[in-house]
Amino acid sequence: MLLSDFHYDLPAELIAQQALEDRAASRMLVVYRAESRWEDRRFREFPSFLRPGDCLVLNDSKVFPARLFGHRAGVNALPVGRNNPKLNENLSGRVEVFLLRPLPGSGREWQALVRPGRKMRVGERMQFEAGLEGEIIARGELGERTIRFSGDSDLWAAFDRIGHVPLPPYIKRADEKSDRERYQTVFAREKGSVAAPTAGLHFTGEVLDQCRGSGAEIAYVTLHVGLGTFQPLHEEQIEAAKLHTEYYRIPPDSAECVRRAQRVVAVGTTAVRTLETAVRTGAPEGETDIFLYPGAEFRATGAMLTNFHLPGTSLLLLVCAFAGTELALAAYRHAVNEKYRFYSYGDCMLIV
């Protein structure tokens, strides 16, 4: 199976750069697998597709401000900040850190990506706002660094103060204050993601109440979304590709909801990967690198809500596996022709 077979053409102007003011105002392309057809709807109609006996599964992982801007220690310690024009006076000293995940132990050692990568060697020290300092103590195989933050201050609180929302690279603008709220689901509570589980961004409290009113139960799982989720695959032969690992957890009450459900409706590829991992391993918590591509069997998921995904990614392959490749790619082409909004801040697709 070749990666090049899973491609579609997308005009750049269809990549959503801003979130809609009303979360629930997104369009929703409903794809009917059994009938090989689709129809154009609105997300606000989503609750009408639920019924008694359904278990709606939501990923409650919370995005944290994972992008830090600072400078190399000892190199013209200028005030730092993404929009600070003084940084242009000495770009050689500027450092950008993209935090990926905390490592086991004290919680002060983090896996991260660092720019400029070539200059940032083991032993290099960095300084950030609010007195936060870090040192590179190791380098990984794929260019990531291990950073040890000094002191004993609350790192999560420091990240909240000085960090920036980690918007995806296809959003061609700096993060704004509004992104702190909009690049986050209304039900987010477990801090740990560096990218939003975007299918959940469409929900409001009112829509969730309507989902319950339809007779469906709601269950929450956690999968902390890593940067690798959205990265293109690099192996042309799909079977040779391997995915990053991500932490997941299914609480006992959510597992029971899934167990007794007549149909499980997963919101987002992250919820799908969590459910399909647990049903295969029997483990309600752990690390997953599950890769679902055409030919995979879905043992837990009965329907899926998802945003539109980039070509060449594992996310698009998962959608093709669930809906069928021919139907999924035809639906994507329809969405392009009808000028749907794509990617994180874009519209969504319900596959039933």
C-alpha cells in the first residue's frame, strides 16, 4: 500500500486561519458508509444523529502553552516574547522551544524540539521570561532534546504565564489571546496535549446537553496529543511506517459506558485510537502507537466525528480505514469543491 495513493489537492485558501466565533456554526459533511453517499449538514445538527444506546466518547485532554521563546544564556539577554520587535536586534541569540512531554521522574526534565537546532548542543543553557532557565542534557535520534529546568518552581504555572499556544504550522499567524480559549475544547480538563483534539472544538455546553437529551451517554477518555500526530508519514510503503507513542487512559466509568453501549460514537481520531488500543490490549491506561490504516478492523468504534486532515498523515489513513478509501477521498474532493474549511479550525465530517 503506497502513501502516494492517499493524496488530494487542497487550495491554500481553504485552510482555516481563524476559529469561527460560534463553535457550533461549523459545517458537517455526513458520510454514510453502508450507502456510499454523503450530505452537507451543520454541526449544530449533530445531536440529531445520536440515539438511545449510544455512548459518545470525548477526549478531555487539555492543551498547554507548549511553545516557549527565550535566548541562549549569556547572549545579549533581551526581553523575550513572540511579538517583541527587539528580538530582531539579535536573532542569533533567540531560542524557540516546543515542549513535547515531561519525562518520568522529578517532572523537571522534558522532551522538546529546539530551534535553532544546529546550535543547541548538549550543555547549552537557555533563559526565558519570569526567571525560568533550562539546560539541554541529551539529544534524541530524531533531533529532539531533553531539557532540564532548574529550580523548584511550578513549571505548569510558568508555562501558563510565558508560553504560547502551539498552533499548527499551517496556521500562518502568531497565536493570539483568543486562541487560549478557542484552541481548547469546552470539556478539556487533563493537561498534557501539545495539539488540540480538534473534532471536539465544535462542541458547546448547549450541544452537549442536546446530546444527552437524545438519549446518548457521554464518556470521557484521555489521550495526550503529541506533535507526531499531525506530522506526515515518511515511508512510501505504508506498512513500513511506525507512529510516535502517546499516553492514554480510560477511567472505569467510561469503560463501563463503552461496554454497555449499542453503538460507540468517537469524537476525533484520538478517541478512536484510545478505544481501539484498549480493546486490543485490555489495558485501560498506558502508551499507544497504534496505526490504523485501510484493512484495519475497528473493534470498538461504531461512528466517528472528525475534522479534515492533511494528505500523507496517519490521521487521513485512519479515516480511509474507517470509511473506505474510495468513499473517504471522494468525500474529501466534494468538501474541496464545496469550499469547506479545512484542518484544526475548520469544519468536520461525521462518518456513520
